[in-house]
Amino acid sequence: DFDRQLDAQAAENKFIEKKLDECKRKLSLVDTMDELLDKFLEDHEKEWKPGTLSSYQDVIKNHIRPYLNNCRKIELKDKTKEFQSWLKTRVWLKNGTLQRLGVRRQNLIFSMYRAFLNYLFLNNLVEEDMTRYLGKKNIGKLQPRTTIVDPNKFGQLVQIAKEHGADYNVWRMIAFSLMTGCRRGELLGLLVEDYNPKTKRIRINKSFGRRGYEAPKTESS
């Protein structure tokens, strides 16, 4: 019975310490947005692919971090309320010239900022869910990317691959990628069973990279 009392007391003390720590984190005004953004990236860097991580780091460095301007937690609500207005008028220096953000870039920044706010709330780093102040996304719809390949350049590229490729199938893979828009990982992830000889269709439902087979980059892939 004495041992059980000790175990119960230890469990109670651990529970109290946990709750006190949560309260301290909620009430803390010390953590700045720069510190929290660093935590956000650190906690997710192993989940994201290298290319995705690089893209997200760029968004945070060039857009979200400058906007928040290392503000304190108590200022985050007001910052979030004005976020979409700021995003619509955002210009940034690219290749030596000031440019307005395109719709695709705006959507990426909005999604990244929303993910950051969710992270703060789910990890008890803020008292309330700040996404409620973000409002409904008010950004134009994305238009599908269209790339027109010059037939002459297409033929030149395939010819170079035929002449210099160590593997005879390299030029076939290049031609397939150009004709379908298939990404490198999706191309490497293709298996024999992905081809349907009856319908003459190829199903692309996975990607292959450093971490093995994974889902495609986007649902539309």
C-alpha cells in the first residue's frame, strides 16, 4: 500500500508539473516569433522532403518572418487579422527588381502561415486558435501550369541523351517525362503493374526518392 501511495503521489506530481509547464508556455511573453518559427521548422524538417523543406524555408525567410517582424505573442492576433491584406499588396525583390506576388506564391505563403498558426495552438504555445482571425482565404484560384516545349529543342535533347547516355533507356525516360510532365520521383517510382495494356494508360500514384516510395507531391499528380 505504501508503494502504491508513492506511485500515485509521483504520478500526481508529474501531472501537476506538466500542467504548470503548459500554463507557463501559454502565459509566456518571452518567446518571439523568430524563435517560434525556428521551432516550427525544426520540428518539421524530418517530415518534409528536401525540396519541400527548401521551398518552405524560403517562404518563411522572405515573407512570413519579415511580416511578423519578430513580434511578441500578444501582438500575433492583430498581425494575423491584417495578414491577407498585407499579402495582396506584398512586393519583394527578385532578380534585382521589385515584383508583386503571383497567385501561386500567395497561396503557398497563406498555407504556410496557417500551418504555423495551427502548430502554435496544437503545441500550447498560444492561448487560442489564431486561425480564426485569419479569415477565409481570399486569394484567386490557381491556374494549371502550361509548358510548351519547342519540338526542335525536344528532338535535340533526346538526341543528346541517345548519344551520351550510358543506359539506352535514358532517352526514353527523358522523352516520357517531357511528354507527360512527370516529375523525376514519379518517373523513378513507376512499376510494371502501373501500365494497363488494355487502356494504354499509365497510373502515377507514388514517387520514389531517398526515403523510398511515398505519395506524389500533390493530389493532382
